[in-house]
Amino acid sequence: MALRASFLLRPVFSSPVESSTTSSTRGTGFRTRTSLFIARPMACNSGTGGSELKVQKSEEEWRAILSPEQFRILRQKGTEWAGTGKYNKFYEEGIYNCAGCGTPLYKSTTKFNSGCGWPAFYEGLPGAINESVDADGYRTEITCASCGGHLGHVFKGEGFRTPTNERHCVNSISLTFVPANK
């Protein structure tokens, strides 16, 4: 008996997503489900309490102070290749700051090995990180609350044994590290 794959898409967030589901056997004897999802915009700010950024620069100013790769990730919401970032397997004591504006974002004590290929933290410093649901309605983007620089995404409920059950998956290039002894 041949097995057929049946794909079922499920919304990760119930509130920002509307769905319409149909079901059919299409003469195969196997029931398949097709779902249409319409994402509604939704934002959550766990940071400064508003959309007003403390650090505002023009595109030209950002290009002048960031490397081309930093600009691509921080300002254009890019992603570095998994396993290539210098802070992925880096566990020294200190503070991780935003590479764009220098704002302290994470304590090294909140960093953990998630095995995902990017630095993982279970929480940011109070008021340092903004969260907003991506346009696809499935992921939550994290940005620096001071300059709006793209850091990565936060994933919740994955079962990591952390105090928050969250994984902030952060691009290394979005960060600079300041050792504790400085």
C-alpha cells in the first residue's frame, strides 16, 4: 500500500490569522485538507512602549557606519547563514549590544545552546527588544527598541528548559559583545 503525504497548515497565532478550510478525497481515497490563511497585521511591543525610536538615521547614515552585511541584516531584515556567526558558540560573560546603535540587549547569562545555528537567548534586557508579528503571521520579529535594527525572531513554546520557554534566535552580526571585565 502506497502512502501519500497529506499537508495540513495550521496557524501559529489564532488572533492575527483567519482561516478557511476545505477537505476533499479527490478520488484517491485519502482525505486532504487545504487551508487558506489571511494574515492580519498585529504588533506587540515588549520594549519602549511606542513606535518612537531613540536613534533615527537616514539610509545613507546607516550605510556609512555599518558594513554592507550589517546593513543587509540590521536595516533590510536579512539573515546570516546558520552556523556562521561569531557568537553562535560563544559563551563568555558580558553583555551583547546592538551592532547598530550600541544599546545593551542581552546578558550572557540568558544565552543558551539551542542547536539552531544562531545565538539563542531566553530573554532580553527590560525595554531593549521590540516584538512584532511578521507579515506571514507565523513568526515574531525582534528588533532593537532604540534604533529598530532587525535582530532575528523569537520562538515561544518550543520546550527548551529556560525560565521563559522562549528562544530569541539572533543574527550574530546584529550584535557586539562587551566582556564583563570592561
